[in-house]
Amino acid sequence: MNLLDIRNLSIKLLTASTPILAVDRVSLTMKEGEVRGLVGESGSGKSLLAQAIVGVLDDKWQVDADRFHWRGIDLMRLSVDERKKIISKDVAMIFQEPMACLDPTTTIGEQLEEAVDIAQLTGFFWQKKQQRKLAAANLLHKVGIKNHEICTKSYPHQLTEALCQRVMIAMALAKRPLLLIADEPTAAMESTNQNQIFRLLASLNQLKNMSILLISHDLENITHWTNTITVMYSGQFVEAGTTQHIFNRPYHPYTRALVDSSPKANMQIPLKSRLMTLPGSIPILQHLPIGCRLGPRCPKAQKACVEAPKVKNYHGHQVSCHYSLKGSY
Amino acid sequence: MLIFTLRRLNLFLFTMLLLSILSFSLSFLFPGEQIINISGQINTNPEGIELVALEYGKHESILSQYWNYLNHLFNGDWGISMTSQLPISNEILSHLPATMELTITALFIAMVVGIPIGFIAAINHRKKTDDLILSLAMIGYSIPIFWLGLLTILIFSIQLGWLPSAGQISLLYEIKQVTGIQFIDILLSDSPYKWQAFQDASSHIILPACVVALAPATIFVRLARTSMLNVLETHYIKAAMAKGLTFQQIIYRHAIRNAMVNVIRDVGLQFANLVTLAMVTEVIFSWPGIGRWLIESIYQRDYTAIQGGLLALSSFIFLVHIFTDFIYATLNPLARETHRGSR
Amino acid sequence: MARDNIYQEEEFPSPLMQLWFHFRQSPVVKIGFGCFLFLCFLAIFSSLISPYSPVENHLDSLLLPPAWDDEGNVSYLLGTDNLGRDMLSRLIHGTTLTFGLSFIVVLISLVIGVVIGSLSALTKGVKSSFLNHFLDVILSIPSLLLAIVIVAILGPGLSNTLWAIVMVLIPQFIHITRNAVEEEFNKDYVLASRLDGANSLRILHYSIFPNIIEKLISQATLAQSAAILDIATLGFLGLGAPIPMPEWGAMLANGIDLFYIAPWTVYLPGLAILFSVVATNLVGEGMRHALKARKES
């Protein structure tokens, strides 16, 4: 059974004039123990999608979907509060810039203890404080911080970004979630720290069978750590499939362009020639193209692209394009 | 924390120095004889004036004159008042506590009323409550305080008869003046009517304190609202929501603390404004404070009194400013560091 | 990455026009702005508009209540005071004094404060720290006390009151200008100008001033409402305009003794002060709100 089953989720931004469709009918499924990558440029709506799943968007965003199931429970029928309750029990999220996501005037220890699940504590209330402290120390050990004494007493600005990100992961683990959504967790770090964090996430996935939705804009980096990948562009669904397929045989022109623009693919081109990129830039929200939003930039665009393409499924490899590259393989 | 204290102490001493230079130079700027301005002796004959001039080092250089002035200040001789011929330090000591009582009560009322209302306005942002609170705050901020004082006397004292309109306490109670702060004096005295005296003093302070507190309360409403709005937009509040905390918990545990930190920093700056309002209110309500004394001194051209009053009042305000700085540093660990880091 | 201009017909209004657009959005602010302009008009043309002279005594109609009362007289629309002077004319002339003077006061202190503030922001080191502490000291003296001291030095009278309030407002402008200029100096576009070879004065003139002018204007509206209240307070305490002049605060002080028999002599000047301060504050608030809305959109 799928953990998370989303079909045709749309997110509308209610402005003073017309509403803007920031995320246009995106589908996503997650199985247990799966590490899925969600790839797209900045402005592609991936963070919005993640926030919509967890339920932290404010009133000016309107979310609706054809299907939004969590472990079989239909969430669209419930009220917002009930939805939040069910989701927050099993889904956790970590963010970009971890230092900014921690309260600067409270110590790490206090914030960790806040995240510890009350239901897992037993005993009378004066014992609970001790248990909370113990639970917080355990969580820090789980993410690889050995000397928890110094860590719990410090304030967020006294730690490094990587350490803060580990603390955020520890706080996320406190609920024993079934799904961890990582929204560009390593965007603010150097590559050595990035590898540490990714290794930690991979070990958590293997040891606890926890599914991870890894959001990033760097396709090449993600391919080392994920089982499946979903690609988004400008709020629309582009392609989804196993990492092997996406990286070696991309069906959609956009995915092809992403793969082609990575440094590895550009090793063989002659000196002083241009790198292979798509011309133009991502459209701004006020001027979204109709139909397939890649249209103005796509090398294969023709008249039919004025209508948004439907999703085609080839043995688990989904593409949303009128002129997919399947035929060339 | 120690370095922070030392830096603040350093700042305090430097400011006191500057203030004393300012008040010293006033004696030269005021019309009339400089030596009379600084000492206050107007009735003595020329030999008397010569004696006083020697005391203050009139014939020596400016620096030694200033040094003499400082010496006089530290010895408690702030000159004598030109009108009453009483030592100014006594007058200040008898009047300043009443002003302290009024201003600190008013500050307290303004904070207790203004800050929660500002928070409520921010939480209900873009709804009607927010607009209503903002409009009321703007009107409260625009009322001229002397008009407000007169109107409240008219309504509450004369028409409704609920509260008295003048003085610190009814003259029937003979409370010995020990510290000058009425409430402490009542507790220290051994009059058999302590509780009634306490009630009477409270009813006397409510009206002036509320009048003084209105404009600062509206400023606090605005400050608290802005601070809370900024806090509610930050990433850590969003992360806390994703962590699964309810909105109530987030507000009470994280948002209020972070919002208060920014508000406290500006509270100290508002205190000078509050004292200005208190001075006018003291005149209207005949409150025996230093503001009323200073305004009467200027009617009577008592320059020595103005010098002394300026020094005393500004020192008091600056002390409160430093105190709030301390509280701000205690609450916000980031403020204790002086280096900016990579910014 | 530079954005390719695919849509040729699209044009973006200048920041000033955007500001005006956002300013116009709120109806309350528009009303406030209208009242502000009305007050300016009254202040300039007061001698032409008011029905009587403000100091003329009509000894046959002392202490007349306003026209809507039974004993009132329509030719004295808002009543008269104890010396038979028409309240309406006094109020209108008072606009020139209280409101008009506050405008001039703010203008003078704005210019002086901005010049000193921006020059002091260019200095660094001991001089700057000294100036900082000096400013702190002056800002911690209550404004009324400072005004009283200056009036004591210069003597009573209207022009001295003006100078007193100018001296009180200048430190606030210096403080704001200094902070704003320092903040802008740390930004990258100033660094780019400096790398191009511009000296400090040129940077101030071309790069920084256009960017801080809006902050200054919003501070100026705050300062104007404070100035109106200060002029009225000094008038009330008898330290400002001399007695016959129809300054609103002085009128209020005059009316205290007659509070029971002629309450309108107290209500009307107070309402006038309230009205002008609210109008100024509405304009200031509208401007700040428009600045924020423009930044967000």
C-alpha cells in the first residue's frame, strides 16, 4: 500500500486580482522505505508542494486535489485541523537554513524537549522532566552528536549550520515519523557537510525503514541517494520514475536538458564552447504560459503544446509531454 | 555578561560627564550674572558675591571652574534656589520621588495595557480587530495631553465624583515623608489608618497615571504589533508549526518571548517622552513632582533650579534606560555579543 | 540572469507613482490627506477667510455660546470668549500659528538635521563615537525640558519658541539620518559606486539620498505631529506665543478658568489640535503603509 498518494494537487495563490495557479495538477506517490527525490529549479513549486502536504501554508494559498490519501485515509474529506493532526503524527519536515528555523532565544535542549512526544513518556509528572531530558539526549546520539551536554546548553547561533541541521533531524525523529520531508536540507552548507547529512539520512532510511522525500535543485547530487525521482517545472509535473531511468534515459526534453547541463555530461565537449543549456529562464508568476509551461523554451515545442499534456505511464515511468523522447531510445 | 556590564557602566559615566558639562555651560548661557546663576545667591552684597566667586573659582581658568563645579555637585551643594533660598538638593530630593512614582506607575500601566493589545492586533492581522485597534491607537496618540487631563478631571472628578483631581494624598492623613514615595511612606509610617491611606493614595494616582500612560501605551501597541508581525513571519515559527505544536503553544512559548525582546529595547527610548508628558500632567493635577517645580521655576526665572532639575531628571531617565538595556540583554542572548560575525 | 523582455507593451510605473497608487488605496488615508490640504489652505489664507479679526473685542457679545445653542448668534458661529473675541476667527488664525509654524519648524530641522546627520555618518572612529554619545545624551533629555531650557536662555516669545522646538527636533533627524545612511553604506550598490571612483559626497547625493528620502519624509510627518503638540503645550504653559495671539494652546489655557460657564472655550481649541494631529498622523501612516505595500508587491 502506498504511504502517500496524491493525485492532481493544485495550489492557487489568491491575490487581489485573478488567482494564480502556482502548482498545477501534480501527482506524487510514496511507498514505505522509499527515498524519492523531488527535483526542479527554484520557482518550480516544490517547496510549496511539501508545505502543502505538511499543512503549514497560510490562508492566501488554496490547496485542492483529486486524491490526497495518507495510508489509505482520505484527507480531503476531513477538516483542516483533523488533517493536520493525522499528518503531524507521522510526517516530519526539515528545512533549508536550519539556523533560521530554530528559535534564537531558547536553548537547543529546551527546543528538543518540546519536540519529544508526550505519549511516549510514562510515569508521574515529576519524572517526566527527567525522561524528557533523557529522550532529548538519546535523539542527539541517534543523529551522531556524541557530546550532547555542550549541545543542549547552547543557543542556535553558537552552532554551525551542519550541526543545526542534525538538531533539526533529531527534532524530526522525535515523533518517529513514517515519512521525512527534507526541503533542500543542504543548500546552506559546503559539500563535505552535505555528504555527512545525506549519509545520515540514508542510514536512517535503512535502519528505521523511514521514507524520505528529498527536495533539491541539483539533479546530479540527488541521484546518488535516491531510489526514485520526480521532476517538476514551474509548478507542473514533468517526469517521474526510477533514478536509473531518469538519469540514463530521460523521456522529457526538460529532464534531458537538466541531465545535459550537469558537469559530468559536459566533459566531452570541445574547449571554449558553450555549455549545453536551455535558453531563457523560468517564467514569473504574473506571466505563466498556457498549456505546457515549458513551451516557450522547449526545443520540441509545437502547436499542440498550447494544451497541457496528460500524464502517460510506461511501466512505472511517467511522463507528461506530447512529444516525449521515448521513441529515440 | 561581565564585559557588557562594564561597557554599560562606561557609557553611564561618560553620559554623566557630558550632562554635567551641559548643565555647567547653562550657567553661562542663561541671562544674568554667571556666578549668581550657578550658586543662586541673589541677595548678598558685593563682598558676599566675591566670597562665592572665590568658592567657584571664578577668576581661574574654565577647566578649574568646571572642576570646582563638579566638586560642589559631589558634595551635595547644588546651589540654592533663587526664589525660595532653600538648597536645591533638598528640593530635588523632596520632589523627585513623587515624579518617579508617577512615571514608573504610568510606564507599568502603559506596558501592561499596550503590549498585550499590540500582540492581539498582530495575531488578528488583516481582520477587523486589527483595524479597530490601530485606529483607536492613532486617536490616543494624537490627543493633546493637557486637554485630555482637563477632560478627565471634568468627567471623573467633577461630574462623576469617582476620583480626586489634585495632589498625591488627602491632607487628612498625616503621613511622615521618609522616602518621598507615597506608598512606601504609608507602609513605613505608624498611623492607625494605614489601609485607608493606601486606598486614598491609590485613588489619587490612578487618574494622572492613566493620563500619562495613554500616549506611550499607543506607541507600545504599535511597537508590539510590528514586532509580533515580524516574528510570525520568521522561519522558526513555520518550523515549529511543522513540528506539530498548536498555535497557542507557539504563541506562548516562542512568539511572545521573541517579540518582547524587540519591544523592550524600545521601551527605554520611550521613557524620555513619558517624562515630558508627566511634567505637563503634574501641572494639571497639582502633583508635587519635579516637573511642576521646574515649570514654576521657569515662570520665576530661577536659573539655578533649572540647572539642578535638568541634571537630576536626565540622570534618572538615563538610569532607567540602562536598566531596560540590562533586561534586554538578559532576555536576548544575541545582544550580549558585541562582534557582528560574518555579517 | 537578465530577464528577456518578451512582452513589449508592458510598462512599469516609477517608484513614486507606485507609492501614490498604494497611498490612494485606503479611503481613510485619502480623507486624512484631504483634511491635511484643507488645513494648509486655512493656514495660508487665514486672513482672507476668517470673518472677524482674531484680536478684535466685541464688548457687547461676551461669552456667547456657539450658534447651535439657544443663546447663540449666527454671526459668531462658534461663540465668543470672555473678551468678546470670535472663536471661529481665532481658531482659523490659530491654524496659521500652530499648524503653519509646525510645518516651518519641521522643514528647518529636517534640512539642518539631515545635513549634520549625513556628514556625521561619513566620519568614523573617535569623532563618530563621541557624536553618538552626545546624541544619546540629548535624546534622553525630555523634549519639553529641553524646550524649557532653551526658552529660558532665549526668553519668551513666539520666534524663540520656534527655535526651541527646532533644537528639540534636530537630534531626532540626525539620529534617523545617521542610521539610514550607515545602513545604506553597507549595501552593495554603494560599494559598486565606490569602485567606480565616486567620492563620498557624490555617493551621498546620487546613490543614497534618493533611497532614504522616503524614510525621512515619514519621519518628518511624525515630527510634525510632535511639533504641533509641542507648540500647543508650550502655548498652554504660557511659554510660547504671547497672550493676545490666537495660538490654540494659549486659547485653551485662557479658557480653563471659564470652564463651567463657557466649556466651548476649552473644547474647541482642543478639538482643533486633535483634528490637525490626526490629519498629520493619517498622512504619515498612509505613507508608511504605502511604502511597505510597495516593497511587498
